[in-house]
Amino acid sequence: MRRSFLVAFAAFFLLGTAWALALPVNGTYDEKQHLVRAYAVWTGQWLPHERAKDASGIETNAFTGPRSLLPENADCTFIDKPVYRPASCLVTTGDRTPAAVPSAAARYSPVYYALVGLPLRISPDGTGLTWARLLSAALSALLLAWAVAIGRAGPHRLAGLGVLLAVTPMLADLAGSINPNGLEISAAVLLFAAAVHRRWAAAGVAALLLFTVRDLGPFFVLAALALSLLVTRTHPRELLRRAFLVPAGIGAAFAVFWAAVASRGSDIDSGRPVPPTTTGAVLSDIVHNRAEFWVRQIIGQFNYGETTISIAAVGLWYLLVAALVVPALWFGSRRLRLALALVLIGSAGLLVALEVYFAPKLGTHFAHGRYVMPLGVGVLLLAPLADRYAGWLAERGWLDRLVLVCAGLAVPMQLYALARVMTRFQRGIAAGLDPFGGAWTPPAGTVVPLICALVGGVLLGVIVTRSSVRPTPVHSTANTLSN
């Protein structure tokens, strides 16, 4: 188990590192908000005390920090639609003069930012940001590798494949940037993997993180536990084990505490006019626009949504998911079918509910597909429990081939997504795929991120493939899950 953990950790860390080294400042969703929050937590500013306008001209909460934390025009790569300029437009500064630095994440839980923010406190500039991103990538890699190791030690031979497909290019991007969403999704992967295999210490750590990283964490903890207990027929009293109860209880207590503290203010600009809309108009927009964005973003729609990968690549990833999930619906138990249906319906329903509630208040779109990935990954972590499917494949000599094909397609898609985003920032959004030059170059160069992604992907493919071709261990629950 130790060797599989180390190999998996190296694989996931290299994937996250590739994105950490390839992206410019604010090169993914809301990073300008989160890196300021990380700096603030490490300078004792747990709550905002000022207001300021950000690079988009929107007034929000602010902290005191050096001007070097952010470029003067942090939004220049996407703000002038439809130009979408390369990252060479960013104007950075080494000026450490204190100023009011805005952050729309100013009231978010400080836990994630305390884990990754020290490099920004030491070096509040691009160098500190890179090291903070590497810390974030390492934390997600620890959780994902733990999930792989648990799955490999268990009886379900497709468990590793489930984790591999759960780590979409979108998750790799988030893990390698300053954004708590990446750690949140990684913790959910570990929680599902640990709960179905009754590894309660790991489940407790995952629950602790989910409770404390983002606002929807408590919902995801309860959903993951309920679904896992349902499928495995595990009695809820199992959750009373100290290894789970202590860390989960600490996380739940902090979540209640921070909700009370942070509720005393808001990050919303109350003075900004909000265009009137109706629930019907929001639902119509979901059907005609947002639903496609949600589906694509889960696999790979980057930066602030303007950078897409080929729809064929997105469709292919979903086909790989279907190759695992659809047969599980046929071969799995009624409980497993119900759980998979609840995950899919719950994920879609949550996105619609968030959009219907927040869009009229903000006057703009709110929900992102990545927001429900902590629940959605449950499809890929629960589907491998259909052991009859793995047995059916093994009897025909197809099990290792399925895993090999999935890994052989997923790894190049990780590399392709990275190259596409690198091209966008280096040459511009309309440029043909060419990540080896351009008007802007990543500080580490163009080759290092690509090599990291390639090596990480190959290592991940190796560990997942080996975990599927091992002999199936005897396990008391292996048959009940498929009857």
C-alpha cells in the first residue's frame, strides 16, 4: 500500500505542478480573490476591514497588503471580450507599498488559505504564488493518492479507474492553482473512497477538510456518507468510531463557528444596480446556455470560462465515464443504482437551485459545474462497487484492456488540455495548438510543465492499470454489493 501511495502521490503532484508552473497570475477562476485571502490570513487579517475596487471595477471587501500581490490589470487576459489577450498584457510590479487589496473571498473560511498561504506571506509576488500553488497541488495529491491506495488495497478492481476519471483536467487545473475548490473536490474523492471501504481515519480527515474549506462542505459530507452507507449496507453506528468522529466533529464545530462569524457581513457590492429578472428567465438561460457550460467545465473549460478544449475531447471523457458507470447500473445492486441516480439528480438539482437563488440577487450567472464536483465524483467512486461487472470483464479477458484503454486516452487528454491553455496564454485564444512559444512565457519555461504532465500521467496510468489486474482479494462485502 505504501508503494502505491507514493507512486500515486508523485503522479497527482506532477499533474498539479504542471498547471502551477504553466499558468500566469489569475490564470484560473477567481485566483486573484483567493491569493489575496491567503496572504491576509497569514498576516492576521481573518476578516476584511476595508473596501476597494478590483481590476474589473467592482467594489468588494479588501485587506491591507503590498501592491506586488496582484498585477495592476489582473483581468486583462479576458476582460476585453472578445479579444482575450495573451498573458503578456499583465503589468506586474515589485512595489511593496501597503494598499487596500480587494478580495471577494474575504469572508471565506481561513482553513485552506492557512494551509497554502505561507509562501505569499514570505514573498508576496509571482514567486510566492508559484510556491503556494505547489503547496496546494501537494495537498490535493496527498488526498487523491490516499484514495488510490485505499482502493488498491480493497476488493473492487475498478476503484483505481474511478479515481483516475474523477481527476479531470479541470480538477488538475484547480489543484495547481490557489483555489479551495481543488482541495474540496480531492477531499470528496477521499471521503467516498474511505467510506465505501470503511477506512474511518481517512474518512475523518476528508470530512474535516470538507467541513472547513467551503460553505457547501457540510452538505457534501452528509451526502457522501449517506450514499456510501446505503450502498455498502453499513450501519450508521460505524460513524461513531473515534477515528472518524473526532476529526469530523472538529470540522463540524469549526464550520458552525465560522458561519456565525462570517455572516456578520457580505462580499456583495450593495451599491451596484442589479438588472431585474424572473425565475422563468433564469431557467430558460440554464436550458439554452448554462447547462452546456456546466457539463463542459467539469472536464475542461478554463481561465474564466473563455478557454475551451475540443468538444470531442469532452465527449470522449464522458464516454470513458459511461464505460464505468453504465454497466454498473446493469450489474450493480438496486441500492447502487439508487445511489448513482441520486448523485446525478442531486448534482443537477443543486446547480439549478444555486443559479435560481443567486442569479437574480447578483444580476449575473453564479453556478459553475465545478461547484458540484464534490458530489458528482461519487458516481465514479461508487460505480466500481459493482463487482459483477469487474468479474464479467475478467472472465472474458477484457478487464485489463478496459483500464488500459481508459488510461491510454485520459493521459493524453490531460496533456492536450494543458497545452491548449498554455497556447491560449502564450499566443492568444485564437492561436492554433502550440505551447512552445509566444508573447508570454511561463517563468519555468514551456517544456517543464509539459514534462511534468506527461510523467505524472504515465505514472498514474501505471498505478491504475496495475491495481486492476491484481487478483481479487476475498472480502466479506464483495458479493453483497452486487446482489
